[in-house]
Amino acid sequence: MYRFLLTRQWLILALLALVLIPTMVELGFWQLHRHEHKVAQNSLISRNLKAKPVPVASLTSPGHTVPRSDYWRTVTATGTYDTAHQVVVRRRTATDGRIGVHVLVPFDLKGGGTVLVNRGWVPSADSQRAFPYVPAAPRGEVTLTGRLKADETTSASGIKDISDLPDRQVMLINSAQEAQRLSRPVLGGYIEQTAPESVGDSPELIEAPDDGSIGPHMAYAVQWWLFAAGVPVGYVVLARREKRDRVAAAASGEQRPSEPEKPETPETPEKPEPATA
């Protein structure tokens, strides 16, 4: 009764099912790994944001690569802004989604050394070739607080670096690039300023990273696994339905009534010819 499963149509369907099942299972594990990564990242963000602030020079140094364990650590720095060498970082969004730039300023530390400080977001100029209006940074010695971030790279951020930008405009926040431009050592990574808070005509400070949302990845993982389980079930259901239809069709053919035979008409006897003299 299941000999039809060996036909070309059903063999193709079986092959498709064999391909779909492992693919869906793998997609489910991919979403599971994304869920686990998100949970671990949220835990790291929460832990580092709540950690006691430490001087930035205690966590990084010139040429240092900020490890993931130190991302978003609260750091402090005392010194002066080098506004003569500030740049803007293009194509950055504000909290409400507006497109603008980030203001990146070298900060000369008290006692020696330079660290990059992202002061926050300001609107772009009317022309992409023009330098936007940037509110002046505080003069003299100041103490600021912020989140330690790693240098941005194209591979990590997905942002394409462009070399022929207008003067004082960059695409990435990268301490090595800025050290080369400034011709002096710069601490690895940068500070995302959180205090002093913006007042009046100041850049909008960058919002703290989200450490509460885990996203829909676990739900997606379960969905993919349910789809994988549904493929063989669906195949069996289709095969049983096909068998039932074939059996019904065969039974219908056997029970079709035949045409009744017509009764034979009796032959009429020939009349004898009259005798002649």
C-alpha cells in the first residue's frame, strides 16, 4: 500500500524533509547561543556599571586592548580637554534616532598621558563636508566620569572606515588612529562620558547600555525546534492521507456496477414457403 513512496514525487519530498530537519535544528541552536550571549552580556553590563569607579589609567595604557571583561567599567579621569584637536565621529544616532555625530576630544590627564573622551551627540552640519557646531568643553582642570569602551574596528562594529573624509571628521573611535594623528601616545580604548551631566548648550550624553532585555532569541529557538519536529509528522500525515485516498479510489473502482446484459431476443421461425403445383 505504501509503494507510492518510491515514486519520484515522494522521494523528492522525503529528501526535502531530510534537509529541512537538521537545518531547523541548527537554526534553533544558533538562536539559543544568541540568547546565552545576550544573557551573559547583560550580566557583564550590570556588574561593571555597578562596580566602584576607578582611575582610567588603572585599567588601560597606550597600545592596550580593552578586554571584554572591562567593557562598560565606570572610570574617572582628571585633566584638561584638548579642544584644539577634537574631531567628530560621523553617522551616529541620538537616543531618539536622530542622525548626527559624536564629539571626540583628547583629554590630557593630570600627571601625564592622554585618553579619548566621547562627550556625546550633536546634530550634523547642513553639509556633510562641513564641520558641525560643537558646544565648547569646560576649560581648565576638570574631573569626569564615564564608561570605558574598547577601540572601534570595522570588523567588530560593521562600520566602514573612510579615508578621504573632511578635516577633523572620522568614522571610528580608535585610539591607535588618534595617536598617529596627534603624534603622541594615547591610552587604549576611550571614555564614554556620563558626568558631569549635559546642561544647556552641551552635547547629549550617550544613553547607558540596556542590561534588562534578553530579546526573543529563546522563543525563536523553540519555534525552530518545533518546526523540525513537525516536518516528519507532516510527512507521515501526508503519506497516510495518500494511502487512504488510494484505497478509497481502488475500492470505488471495484464496486462500480456493470451494465446489465440485454436479454436475447428469440429468433422468429421462418415461415414455410407456400407449395407450388
